[in-house]
Amino acid sequence: MASAIGIEDPFPPGPPRGAPAPPHVHFDQPLTNGRVAWLSLWLLLGFALTCAAVMLLPSARYVRYQQEADTIQFHARWVYERIHFDPTPIDVAVIGTSRLEAGVSPVALQQDLSTKLGRPIHVANLALLQSGRNLHYAIAKDLLTTRPEVKLIVLSVEEAETGSHPLFKYVGDDADIIRSPIFLNLNYFEDLFYLPIRHLTYFAETLAPGAFGIDAHFQPSQYLGTGLDRTLGYRQPDGTAVNGMRTEPAEALSNQAEIVNRNHISTLRLASHIPDRFEYAIEYTFVDDIAKLAAAHHVKLVFVHIPMYGNKYPVPHMGLYKPFGPFFEESQIADEQPMYFDGAHLNRAGALVTTRWLADILAPYLSAPKADKRS
């Protein structure tokens, strides 16, 4: 037999007839509802603790503004650099959407205000493409906590500010993202769940910036300059030409304006009975926050609306801005086809006309020195 020559029998005999059967060993227990609940609780607790630990990872704030370097938001880096690394003062800051980016020449506005007031006035146009008042708050907060010399902020107003800015989840402070309005905010949970991911990403980019194409420190050779004036025109990373002197026929401008207006209308606006406070929750919340921040730093606010071509689409909640600062609309230019780059944006010629108009408006608000914070 095989066992006689020392080879183990692959089929050993069973227990003798009549011997008691060995006890059956249970290696797993049935998943009762109670066990499922406990396992789920432990998984959630582990996930929460992991997220909390990840959010404690340190990172350089500068990397936030480089996340969209290959998109239409690539000027976000310049905005951060102008605020933090350029020693040139900022007396007037323009914050808002592409309407102000394309419609206000900071160089021309600076020259006009300096001439009118008889002293140097420095202007920075910090507007970025796309709408979302939460991003404007993030920029204003960064500006006012860094630049004590700021005297006036010009904020854009559009026909319907309903959503979150796509850049907010990258640059907004954790607390500001968490406390954002939830009701009718389609981006809230996307922004919230991105928080631990971005902390992990920023930590890695801070440790090894070169591996991610990030600059951990300011590079003067890459800075676009104090006098960056985007009304002159520029190219986006994909080569698309933006702003400048181009215009289109009136019919094309009207069609473009209509498309933009349809995109502005909230998909959640099911009926007119939805209160503005809820439909425009992000706008209401962060305009109020900007106003409180400005008041704390003794900075004046001016709200400006540059209408789309034809000016057929009114601002639905103008009353929101009145408690915080004057509201002005550049309606005189709305029907001037040669002044528009496309249906929603002025070209260089329109920007110069609007900038002169804006200089006349702003000069009285800068005529008196900034109030002393101790008063």
C-alpha cells in the first residue's frame, strides 16, 4: 500500500463506524439586521475619521488657484498673485463675472480716476469667467484680509445668479463650503464631498509640485503683470480668442444673448411662487457675507450691471443690493451693436465707453480718505 512506503494517503479513512461525529465548526455567523447595522456604523465611523485626518494635512494656499490652469479659469492664478505677491497697491478692486472682465479696462479706469481725483488710484480687475457669488466672496475675503489699502469694491450683477461657481470647490475655505446654502444648491454635496479629496491632492502637490505641474512658490517670470487688461483680448489655453475688438451682426448678438439668458434661468425655477430668497440662496447668502466683510474693513461696495445686447432681460432682485451699496446699470450701451464682442460681452470699444462711465460713478466714492478702523 502507498502508506507502507511513506507516501501519505490522499484519501485517509473516515472515523470508525459508530464513533461520534466531530463537532461542526461555524467560521462565519449569519448576517442579521443588527450585525449589518453595526458593520455599517463602523464603516461610516472609519470613513469619517479618515476624512477628518485627511483634512488636517497641510498644504500651500497658492496651489488652490492653480488647479484649473488648463481651463478657462486659468486667470485665477494671476488673481491670487496680484493680491499676494505684487506690491502695487489696490485701491479699487473689480470682482465679478466675465461681463466685468471684458467690460472694464483697469488701466483706463485707473487713469481716469487718478486724473479726476488728483492722486494715484490703483485698480485691479479680479473678475473671472462664469457666475457664482460664492467665488466672489472667496476672492473678496482673500483680498480684504491681505490688502488693508482697499477702499472700494465693484461687484458685477447679472440677470440670474443662482448657482455655485465651478472654481469655488477648489479655492473656497472649508468652513465656507460647509456652511453654503443646501436648499436648491445642486453643487452643495459635490463641493462638500470634494473637500477630503482636495486636501489629499493639495498635500501631495505641495510636497512634490513638479510632479503635478504646480509652482509651490511665486515665479515672477510667469506673472502676467500689474496692468493686465483683458479687454484688449487674450487666448484661452485651448487657443480660443476672447475679448478684443471683434463684433458680430445684430441678429447674431441677439441670438447669443437669448441662449445665455436661457442658461441663466434656474432649472429649479418650477414656478414663480418660489421665493427669491430660496431660488437665489447663494446670491443672497454671499452678497450679505461680502457686505459684512466690507463693512468690517471700512470698504465701500458698488454694484454694476452690464446688460446683454438688447437689454431684454432685467435683474429680478435689484432690491437685494440696495442695503449694501448703490446699484448702477450701463443701459445706454445695450443697443450699440459695434460695442459688443458677443451677445453677453462688450468688446474693447464698448469697454472703454463703459470704463469712462464707471469712472464718473466711482469718483465721488473715492473722494474722501478711507475711514479709520478705530473710529
